[in-house]
Amino acid sequence: MYSEISKNKRNSYILILMFLLVIIGLCWVFSLAYNNTWILYIGVGFSVIYALISYFSAGSMVLAISKAKPIEKKDNPKLFRIVENLTISAGLPMPKVYIIDDSAPNAFATGRNPQHGVICVTTGLIDMLDKSELEGVIAHELSHIGNYDVRFMTLVVVMVGIIVLISDWFIRFSIFSDDSDSGGDQFRLIMMVVGILLAILAPIIGMMMQLAFSRKREYLADSSAALLTRYPEGLANALEKIDSNTEPLEAANRATSNLYIINPLRDNVKGDKRSRFAGLFSTHPPTEERIKRLREMGEHA
């Protein structure tokens, strides 16, 4: 587990470097296509400012979008005791606890590091699960915080968002700009074609990387939660109950769906029955596979 934490921290820095190189490369190609070096400077400058603002405000934005409300121990002693006990066992700072007033069962974690961690659950989750199942879900979300998954995925989402924005701008400029003299400059014409191809492919590749990272993090958090509670069956049962519930979570959307323990969007929740190709575009691994792995852990415990 500790090696995974170190790996996540290291991969976060590598990820930033990779995406920065992609962003700089995109802006450089676009500046060549339009023969304007200011595109490079403005694009990179905007990307840095946008990334910093998004990184530090992402947690509060997600909570606002989800209509989550902070609670204290007196508001829900049962939930607070579970979070406190598991936090102590995990050796983490006590996260803030939020509740979404929605009967659909689900939960997520946010916060750029353990010192700013947040656990958020729905009222439906509290009502549906017994103690061992709720402990499994909370342990899963605490594992996301302790493993630095939240920070890693926040960076991925921010960087992919920047690439999508820059690519969208370039395509729009290419369609609506009146650059009548570009036909006489073969180099600029080549750069224009290259730029359009990159503008189309880069967001797709970036989003597929984001989804792949998200699926891998869910498996890791499941395993970490099983180790933390010493009872894999609790989380396995919780996943079964959440997955079998067909009620949509009203506060969820495609921007936040990857944060939840199970995708809250009804068209994606039953991802277990879709094709392997369709699974490439899923934010979560198949729930049946997650449950199977947890129960195998219990059998070998």
C-alpha cells in the first residue's frame, strides 16, 4: 500500500510533465499553422493558470455541484464513528463529512490530499447498508484519499479538460478563420492539417487515458478497503446493493460520475453486460468483477 502511495505521488509529477508537453506541443503546432508565436505563449499561460485554479477549487466545486452539505458528529453519530474509527486505523487525518440528501445509494471522496480530504455519502446509502457494508464503502473512499487517488485523478481531469479546450479552439478557428494566403505556404498548410488531426485525436486519447486510470484506481481502492476492514465481504455486499438499485442520483452528472464508488448514471451502471470495447469508455470497472475479486480475497484470507 505504501509503495502504491509513493507510486501515485511519483506518477502525479510524471503525469503533469506529460500533459504539459502535450499542451505545449499542441500550442506550438497551432502557432506554426497560424504563423503567430503568441498562440504558444497565450496557450501555455492560460493552461497553467487554468490548471492551478481548477486544482485548488475542484473539491469545493464538486461538493457544490453535488449539493452536498457538511455535517457534524451530532447530526449522524453512527456515520461519524465509522469514519473516525477507520481513519484512525488507516493513520489518516479526520476528513470532513458531507451528506447528499438523495435516496439513491452512493458515495465519493474528494480533496487534493489527506489534509483536505472529504467523504461524501448519500442518505440512501446510510439507510440501505448495514454497519459492515457501510464500513466497506467508507474504507474504500478513505483508501482513495490515503492512496492519493483523488489528487491524481483531479490532475488527470484538469489536464484532459485543458487539451479539450485548446483543441476545440483550434478547430473553431480553422473553420471560421479567413486565411486566404495559407494556400501558398505549404509548410503552414501541413501544420494546419497536423493541427486539425491532433485537435481531433488528442482529446479522445486523453479521455481514454482518464477512464483507464479511473478504472484502475477503483480496483486498488477496493483492495485497500478490504485490507483496512479485514472483511472483504462487507464491501462486496455493499457493491451488490448499490449496483442493484435502479434509482438515478439526481445530483450526479458526467463531470462528477467517475468520483462515485459506482457510476451513478443509470446508462452506465450496468457496465458488466456491455461489450469489452464499450468498457473502454467506462469510468468504472465491471461491478461483478470487483465483487468477484473481493470475495476471492475473503476466501484466501
